[in-house]
Amino acid sequence: MQNFQDSFSDHLVLQILSMSKDAVAVYTTPDLHIRFASEAMLYIWGKDASVLGKTLEEAIPELEGQPFAGLMKNVWKTGVTHSGTGRAADLKVDGKLQTFYFDYEYRAITGEDGRTICILHTATNVTERLRAQRVIAEKATSETQLRLELAASNQEMQLVNQELQTANETLVDSSNKLAESQSYLSSIMDKAPIGICILKGADHVIEVANETILKAWGRTAAEVLGKPHHEARPELKGQEVYRWLDEVFQTGITKINNEISVMLKDGDGLRQAYVNSVYQATRGKKGEITGVVVILEEITEKVIQRREADRIQDMFNLAVKAGEMGTFYYDPRTNLFSANETLKAWFGLPGERMMDLTLALNAIKEEDRQQVVDGIKRALTFGSGGQFDTEYTIIHPETSAPRMVKAKGRAFFDSEGNALSLNGTLIDITEPKREQQRKNDFIAMVSHELKTPLSSMKLYLELLQQHAGQQQDPVASGTLVKAVRQVKKMVVMINSFLNVSRLEAGKMSIEKQQFNMKDLFAEIEEETQTTVTSHLLTYQIETAMVNADREKISQVVHNLISNATKYSPAKTPVTINCYREDNYVIVSVTDKGIGVKKEDRERLFEQYYRVDADKGEQVSGFGIGLYLSAEIISRHDGDIWVESEPGKGSSFFFKISAIDLPG
Ligand code: ADP
């Protein structure tokens, strides 16, 4: 103790020790008087500083019956350090006796004479660590167990695998057997949409050829199966196919053809076909070439279609290039448009790429301008179908030369329905229009010239008819009635022609007067009683006042009745109705005749439009009656239309405004 005190003061030592985070205690007598205990040690013990100066056994009475005090006394005696790891000690902490686990050391500090001066007791509470270790240990056991289980199921799986493999082998075996049989192979390939054939050996003996390839070849299975290719298909002589087969068989290099032309058998002759094909060598177990597989896709139709489209495109390009067609592109968002050179030349436009639409509109003949603007507007309205189709006259700004054009175009829209562009073409129709004009002029002249002699002839015939009546000559009378009827028809026809030419010249005038439709129909009925004897006409007429050109409306009705009798079998009924509906008068003429097909219905009212009649059904006519009728009705701000079921009959309608008379 002397030496110890010599080297360090007590106080200093204790200061050092108290700085330790570890639990430390110092005992200075053989019966273990506690000289010092660090905070950590007091904490372990569950005691406070009052234990200092007491013996261990006094301070921690619960240690009685536990080995620690004995062990420590032994250390004092022997000077031999004692330590333990993970040892359990029961301590009364928080008033409860609990088991803790400690790593600890009892070290005797001895003097030079070997006698113990004091015991340094260090301890670490390892209860938590041990608990964690226990958990790990427990886990480890369960893992081991798991591993064992896994191993067991692994073994099981191996067994299953083995079984599977055996099953697989059996399958492969049987499928091999199946594959060997030709019927199996062809059953897969037969229905394939692509042509397949398998050729064996240097002679290319045809072992398999599916339906598709046989069809392309123009051959039956019986004709080709089992035969060398060149014998089965002699029509290929002189074509390259034989050579390709030999080459692939000799070199093993796959040959691929894209869109090649071949002559294939077609009945007794040959046809040109286009195909994509692959020739590939088949090999045996040792890699030796055993034959050739041919895969063939016939693309004749596609190629022809594409070439036709290309040809049309070429023609179109040529027409555009040759200056026969104008092309334009209009962007409604900027109001700018661009055009090809032809179109610019027609409109007398500057060479700029993009220009304002008004520049072009200005070159359009004034009377036609609004109609073009309306047409463009309509096409650019989403939901209109986007079609632009109109005819108008361009007046060249410098030469003032007129040029009639037909414009056709189409508008494009974005997904929200905004118009993006209007693209189209223009063709010059000045010449065809002039042609039509010449035709009209000629007809007008002839009609005009015929009118006077016809009128005289009608008069003479009527005189004769009267005379025959007086003479009581029934044969002459009957014949003359028929002659007068025919002349009347001719007069009507000539009048129509004259009207058309007047119409064209803008000279057809509408002279309106107020009259009752019932009176007009009374006259018409009387006339048709003598002129129409072939059909059974029925009139159902209501009173209705109109303000219209009596003459012209009469002409329209006559036209419709005449058509009804022309285009329906003799002795069938024709019904004529006239009735009020709201503010309109509606007239209809219904027959039980041949009817009008849907595609013709719209166009019937065009000038010179006649339905292409089936052979033998051709009825004489010029295709102007309805055109003229439509023009007359439109000049009355009315409507004309047809409803029809082909083969069953037609109803032609027109409506014009009715008027109400006071009283
Ligand atoms: P057309 O002198 O040829 O009769 P229209 O202008 O009167 O000339 O008629 C034009 C075409 O419309 C006729 O050629 C005919 O094909 C068809 N058509 C007119 N009326 C009828 C009808 N009642 N039934 C069937 N087709 C008709």
C-alpha cells in the first residue's frame, strides 16, 4: 500500500478511474471493503454511493449464495487474476431480483513483496448482447432447419425433374416419329398462307408441296409429288429457277429473291407472276446437304396494284408538268396559298411562293367569285366532308382572256377539327364548255327553224281532222288524231330546246301571275286525255293559290307526266297529286316503272344526263326535260327531287311557295 501511495495519490487514481466509462470498483481489504465504485458499477449493482466503505457482502447482500465474493477473496489471497465471460449474476435492481450477464475481471494489484494491495474489479453488462446472440442462435437453428427442409424438397424436385425428363424424352421420341411421317408435316404446312415445298436430293424430288404453293404453281399435288422438280414443272425451262435450286443444293448458300418476275403455269398457258422467295438447303445429321426448302409468297396482285398507282401518279405528274393542270395549297390560318406555275400563269399571279388568297380571288370573274369563296368556306367547315368542287371563270388580269376551270380539292383537319389546309387541282374546261355551247347554239337554231313549219303543220292537220270529221271518214279521223298527237309532242320538245338555249343565254324569263293550281291541273287533265292513252292517269288535286309562271309550271308537270309514261310499262297507273303543306304547294307524279338507281338520282337534273339503260330498254330522249324543269323550279325558289325504288317505280316531286288570298 505504501508503494502504491508513493507513486500515485489515492485521489489521482480514483479520478482516473471515475473517468472510465466502464464499470470499475476497487477493494482495499481482504474482506473486500469497497474503496471506490464508478457510476457505471453502481448502476450495475442497482445501488448508490452509500455502499462505499462497506464490504461487498454488506453492500450487496443478495450475492450471498453466489460465488463472486469467494472468488474475489481468493484473488486477494493468491494474487491471481480471475475473469469470466457471460456469467449470470442475480442482482436486486429497482427492488427486484434479476439475472444479468457479465464479462468481468478481478485483478489483484500487488506490491513488490507480492502481497495484494487492492483488487481492481471491472465489469461489462452483456445481458443485451447475449440476448441478441440468443436470438441469432435461435434464428440460426431455424435456418438450419429450413435448409434441411429445402434440401429435402430439392431432392424431391430432382426426382420430379427426372420424371419430367423421361416424359420429355418420350415426347421428343414420339414427336420425332411423327415428324418423320410426311402426313404430319404436310398437315402443318398445308394450310399455311405461304407457299412451302421440300425437295430432296440432287434431282430435287418434290416431297412436300402445300396448297398455297400448288396454287401458285398452277399444279395439283398428284402432278408433282414424288417427281423431280424439273419433270414436275417443265414450264420453268429457260427460267432461272432450275439453276437456283442446283446452286443452293451444291453450295448450301441460301438464296433470297425479292419481287422477281416468273412465268407460272396457268391453265394451258403461262402467266406472269411476281413472287418473294427463299431457297434454303436442308441438312442431315452430319451437316451434309440433303435437299432444298422453298418458301414462296406470291405478290402479283400487290405489285400490279402498286404499279398501277405509280402509273396514275406518273400521269398526274406529267399532266401537272405539261401545264394541263393547276395545283394549289391553301392555309386558312395564314390566308396564304401557293400554286404551281400553271395555275399562276392562268391567274396572272406573280412568281412568289406564298401569296394572299385575295390576289387569286381577284382574278375570278366577278359573278363567280362569291360562289368560290362560299365553296372554300364550306370545305373548310369541319363535318362538311371537306370536299371542294366548283366551276368558274378566270379573267386574266393582263389579257382579260376568260378561262373556264373546274376546281376540285379537299380540306384537311387536325384532331380538334381545325382546318389545316385545302389542297386541290384545277383543270381547264374552256374547250369542253365551248363545245357544249356550240351544241346548244346548234340545237337552238334548228329548233327555231323547225318551230314555224311545225306550227303550220299542226294547223293543217287540225283542219284536215275537222274535214275528215265532216266527211265521216273514221280511218282518216283516227289517223289524223294520232298525227296531231305526234306533232304536239314535237312542239313540246322543240319548246324545251328553245327554253334550254334561252336558259343558257340567260334569257329565260319568268313571268309570274297569281293562279289556282286546281285550274291549271284541270287544263292539263283535259290535254292528257287526248295525248296520253297508254297509261291510266289519276289526278288528286287540291285548291292552292300560287304566284308563278303558269306556262312554265305547266311545262314542268307535262315533263314529269311524259317521263312517267316513258319509263313505265303501258297500262300501268300514273298518279298526279297536288296538295298544300304549310306554306308550300307540293306536286308529285308517281309511276310504277323502272325506277332510278341511287347513284343516278342526284344527277338526273343535270343537262343531257341520261341513265345508262340496260340493252333493249333504251327510250328516246335527250336528257333535257328534267334539267329544264329543275331550272324552272329553282327560278321559283322551289325544290325538285325524286324518290324511287329501282324496279318498283318513282315519284318526282316539286314544291313552290303557296299564297293566301284574302277571303
Ligand atoms: P330524257 O329526255 O332522257 O327523258 P329527262 O331529263 O327528262 O331526259 O330525264 C333524264 C333521265 O332521267 C332519263 O333519261 C331517264 O333515265 C331518267 N328518268 C326520268 N324520269 C324517269 C322516271 N319517271 N322513271 C325512271 N327514270 C326516269
